[in-house]
Amino acid sequence: MINIIDHGLSNSVSVLNMLRRLGIKCDLVEKPQKKIEGEKYILPGVGSFDEGIKSLTKSGWYSFLKEKFHEENFSLLGICLGMQLLFSESEEGSMEGLGFIKGSVKKFNILDDTKANIKIPLIGWKEVIFLKKDKLFKEELEKYEKFYFVHSYYCKPDNQNTIIAVANHGINFPSIVGLNNIYGVQFHPEKSHKYGMKLLNNFSRLLDV
């Protein structure tokens, strides 16, 4: 069972439709409850960092997720803004992130970072390059796969070992990060056809015996 966090600033219905298409048991959950079936959660998100944190706080998800973070069977997948909210802070705002993955969120800087003529926001398909193996991806890790991106900011973790895969937009930036059972993907798997389907399928089986 996957609980899709519907906190008001997300494309949660698109994620729900994709999971149902795959035959994965799932549900939209607007507010956290003490007893929710399953320990797998997806945190989608669109919009700005501060608005995302405000939305999570107002709906009760911020404190709920902070408590769940310490539980052994808890797993979470952040998508796009949802990935950025997993980090400590962002240049896009002043509020404190969830801090599950230590680091910050930076804006693509054409002059300082990339030395290249790139467009912001990044919109479109990009190949991701896997840097290491991980239980979420299994045998697929050594392949190049394409996913659909829409964003102007990228994540910069303090610990480089949390980076599972990168993509390039003038610079190499983390496209997939992971720490224990907490994962973030900067792209939209629900819009990434067969590659996104494979990722969501793998997440649905995470921790299964």
C-alpha cells in the first residue's frame, strides 16, 4: 500500500493514476492519521520551496513525517519539489526543510555554475547516469534511462554518497538521491512512461520480503 501525500501543492492525481495503471494499491491522503495502512509514502510537489513547507505544516504532514523518519519500516519517495523538501534549506526561500537529507537547494546559475547557454527552467527529457547500485533500482542501475524534468532549482547534498544518479543541464546535478529508505527524484516518474513505471514499481516493492 502506497500513501500519496495530497498536501495541496502537488500533482498527486497524476501519480495516483499511474500507480493504478500499474495495479499498485494506493490512496490519496490529505491529512495524516495515527493509523494509516502501509508504511510507504510518496511526496509529490509543484511550486516554490517555502509554499511547499507551509502546505506540509498546515496539513500536519511536516510533523508527521518528522516522527515517521525514525521508524524502521518507513519509506518515502519525494518527487520534484517533493525531493527538494527533503533537504535542509533552499535558496528559493527562508523556511527550514524536512532535513532528511542534509544539504541545500540551489538555483541553476547560467553565468557562475554552467558556463553554458542553457534555458531555465529545465523542461524536457534528460538521460540520467547512475553512479552506484541501490536496492531501489537493482539491475537497472548501470543503464542510461530517460526521465521528464521540469524545474529551475537543483539539490546539493552535503554527503556525496547520497547521490544515486545525475543528469546534466550545463552542470551535472543530482537527479536521484537516497538515504536508507528515503528517496528523492528530481524528475516526474508519472510522466516518464516505461522508465517511470519501472521506478514506481520498484518503490512499491521496497522492503517487501
